Amino acid sequence: MVGIVAAGRPVEAFQLADAIEVPSAMAGPGNVVYEVRGDSMVEMGIMDGDYVAVHPQSVAENGQTVIAEVNGSITIKKYLRKGNTIQLLPANSAMSPITVTQEDEFHIRGVLVGSMRFYRKWTGKSST
């Protein structure tokens, strides 16, 4: 696992040294995994605490879901370029897009390959 990515307001970029096993369909050469924090991608089925597998690349096509770095912080959003303007679109109708201007330091870290969710084992005991 490479690090944590914000699904909401971008978070400071940092790396983790942990490893996580991923399904073979998401384990392409060089692919990396991020843990998602936040709920800006819930309408796409990516929830807080999920893990996303990402193929590292510096370019994306409109509509692809990307891990983007904006001014040193990273986020997961849909990518949309209109002329000189880039919008990073949440998949949560309650949230606003992030508009990237020429003054911003911006680059794409990678494109989403898949997402995974782990569940705790149910013991049948109530926690109340």
C-alpha cells in the first residue's frame, strides 16, 4: 500500500510502507494501492475505508477516475479537462468540484483500476 488518498478535501501526500494483497485483476505491473478516507466518491461505490488499486501514469482521459496531487495534497476524483481548466469531480452530489488553475501545482499520480472493501468477521454477538 502506498498511502492514503482523500475522497473529499485533499490530504497531505505521504507514503506508507504496508503491503496489501490484491486480486490478480488489479495487480498489474507497477500498480499501487491507496486507502480511501472520506465520502466524495460514494455514488461510484467507493466508501471511506475502501482500498483502491491505481495504475501509475501522468496522463488521463476525460471521465477517468484519477489520483491527483494538487499543491502537495492528494485526492481521488473524476478527471475533466476543458481547455486550460481542469476539474476534479466528486461522485457525491453534496460536494463541489475542485477547479485546478494554471497557478496550481498539479499532476496525476495514476488512474483507478479497481476498488476493494474488507469486512470484519461477524461474531453473532451484539455490540450493545
